[in-house]
Amino acid sequence: MVARLVIAAPSSGAGKTTVATGLMAAFAGRGLAVSPHKVGPDYIDPGYHALATGRPGRNLDAYMCGTGLIAPLFLHGARGCDLAVVEGVMGLYDGAADQGELASTAQVAKLLKAPVVLVVDASSQSRSVAALVHGFASWDPEVRIGGVILNKVATDRHEHLLREALGESGVPVLGVLRRAPAVATPSRHLGLVPVAERQAAAVEAVAAQAEQVLAGCDMEALLALARSAPSLDAEPWDAHGPWSAPEPGRKPVIAVAGGAAFTFSYAEHTELLRASGAEVVTFDPLRDEALPEGTRGLVIGGGFPEMYGEQLSANEPLRKAVAELAASGAPVAAECAGLLYLARSLDGTPMCGVLDADARMSERLTLGYRDAVAVNDSVLAPAGTRMRGHEFHRTVIEPGAGPLAAWGLRQPERRVEGFVQGGVHASYVHTHWAGSPEVAARFVGHCA
């Protein structure tokens, strides 16, 4: 049995990340091994979770991985831990568009049989908070809201009014947090600024969040609530399976882009690559002038190349090495930021030139889940393979697809997208390989 809490809110912006990260750091500071999790496809929050706990932040995405993998992936991440804290996404009952409760925090809480702590932004209300909490607590009887943390409370008088109102709701107040600028995390066009870009400041912010939580929350009551969760009838997910079975003796080196410009990745991807027989080596395109020695394949995930265009372009030796590797036919898997890096240019600045396409920043945010089918055979999947993914970017690439497209998408409109070119598979669509582990095995096989 893993003690666990889901930190949710009525809507985005209530302070879920601050509270969840603060709780993780506070419990870890008390000597507990804390497992951090995030509902949905978000890459940035898990970076702060990892900083707070010293363990990889892991995502629980019922749309991309399927509902049947939520408990196994959770148990995999929580191996050996005393407590797990799961940060929700958006509002408690918000999920994939037009899919009912699918991929919502509420659905994940039910799949994990986990009590929910509702974080409420109380800055503009007093007695009405009771009606809000009552509505959320009674909406779905299978969702157990075990308590409330009131955030952005102004004064002692304001706190008294809120507590008095909630006294009749039957939902206990487990914490009251005042407004505190020190715990704030800066944002920009795709959300919070990642930890890798502000390491020292992020450490200070997480420490301040822990202090705020310790000062304002009933830690013993929260821990008791977490320990009230029942056992899960599931086995932990394992990267090793019938899909991996590496051939004896083969261990191709696969280079994975990292550093401040490429911070978007799922821990399970690396685990699957290693389970399939690869030696995974991380490199930083901002600093390293060569690919790791013996590189046979390349994975370039998401991130913020638009913030580092000049630096990426200035590293001409690495750009040349990437272009030569791709021209040799070696497997290259690129998602979103990786797609931009492989383009001819980004906002007029030269990139690797692997793809006959140019990218630029856009005012329009492209965001949402995608139901994708492989249009052509590639190093990731044979034609006809169905996968679910996610798009999240404020850039466009022209053309949007190559002569051989990567994916055919069904929503929000039917279109083809991405590039299959030799051993290159480049696309805006982020995928979670735990939901289709044969992808990693196929990629490693091509590398070998």
C-alpha cells in the first residue's frame, strides 16, 4: 500500500503546483521518501516536483497511455516510497475535450483510489467558498474529497469567515496559505519557466513553498489522509516485456538531447530504450560540439529552442554532426522542439537543415490531445499504427508535412503532419511510449 494524495483545484490558477510542490518538499524534508506525479501531459511541473523530492517527476495520462496503465505506472514510480503526491491538471473534473471524464484529475483519483485535497483560491470570496466546495464534493460520489487547502487568504478576519462557512460543509480545512510572492514561479508563453533554466531561483522557490506549506498546513492530518487510501489491485509497470527482448551483444548508443533548450521528456522513454538494449547518453545541444561517441540513433524531445535560437545556431559543429547523422540514414526521433531544431531555420536563424522546412514563432497557441495514425513506415512505427499524443506549441513550420508525412490526425481537423525522411521521424506530436512500448523496441532495433 502506498500512502497517496491527489492535489486538485476547481480551476487552473488556484495554486495546485505551489501547494503540491510545497507538500512534496515539506514531506521530503521530514525524511519521507516522496514519489511525485502529475496528471496529464505537462512536462514542466514534474521538473519542480523532481527538485522537491530528488526523484523523477512522472506523468499519469489516461488519454495517451490508457486508463489501464494509470495504477501500474503510479506503482512503478512509487516503488520504495513512503508517500506519493499527485498534482492534478486544470479543474478537478476537466479532461480531454468531448471525452467526458477521460484524462481528468477526477478520473485518475478514482483509478488510484486516492483521497483528493482541493486547493481553493479564496482571494475573492468568503461564505461562497462553502457552496463551491460542496458542489465539487458532491458532484461525483466516487471522488473522495478529504479536505481543503485555502490559498491566497488575505487576513486573519478573512480566514475566520472562510473557516466558519466551511464548518457546515463537512469537508475539513487542512491548510490556510497567505499570499506569498516568494513562492511564485515565473511564466511565459507555454507556462512556467522550466527548472533547468533557473536552477538557483527554482531551488529557492521550492524551499519557500515548503516553508509556506509547513507553516499553514496540518501536516499530520494530511499524512493521515494519505495513509487512509486502500491498496491497489495492480502490478507495477515494468519497462521490460515481450516488446523489449534485446538481442545478445547489441548495445547501440542512443543520444538524447537535454539541457535548458530540450527539457521535455518522460522518464519512461529512457527506461524503455535501456530495457530494449540501448546505451542512452544525454548531451546538451547548447554546449556540446559533438554527439556522444559511437552514436547510432538520436532522440530530440520537446522544449524551448525558440528561447535559445542564437545559441543553438552558433553551435555549428553540432548542427553539422546532426545533419550528417541524419543523412547517413541513422534513426532520429524528434518531437516539437526537436522538429524545429531539424528544420532549415527558426525565426530566420539557421538550424540543422535536415528538413526542407522553416519554422517561426506564432501568436496562436496550438494545444490539445491528438488521435494519430502513422501515414508511412518509419523507425518508430509501421504505417497504420494508431497512437495518441498531444500538441503544445506557439510555433508553426512551413510546410507542415513532408512528401512522406509522419501522422494523420483526426481532430480538431483532419490533416497530415510531420516528416518521415530516411531514418528521420519528426513531428509536433508528443507521444508517451509507455502506452506503446513497441515503439522504443523498434527504434532500438533500427539503431542496432
